[in-house]
Amino acid sequence: IDGKITNTFPFEATKSVNPVYTEIPGWKTNMTNMLSAEEFPPKFMNYLHFLEDRLHVPIEIVSVGPDRKQTILL
């Protein structure tokens, strides 16, 4: 709002708010057959750490597909 970064959404000022984007390197790896976190690409792990930092919660489970064996505990 007015050039200041805020972590709350000001409903009264929706016309004067501009989003701040963070670009994160992606990965082009098929992860559907991975069975452990050790197999995850480093860029994917960096993404998880980014989310944990921003959300202030640990990520403990990652699903790489619909099957139960595609659920990986971190």
C-alpha cells in the first residue's frame, strides 16, 4: 500500500495493491516413480524450503502421484 510491502490483504485498498512475485527455478524431472526424498531434484527441495520459510510450517509429506506408494514422508 502506497509503496509499502504488507503481509495482510487490505480489502479497502484493492485498486492500489500490486503483487510482489518471487521467481523460483523450476525442474523438468518426472518425479512419479521416486520413492524417497533423496531422489528429489535439488531445485524441488529448494522450492519446499522456500514454502516452509514463507508459510512458517514444516512440510512433512509430498505426494508425487495418486497411488499410496507415491506419498513420501520427509
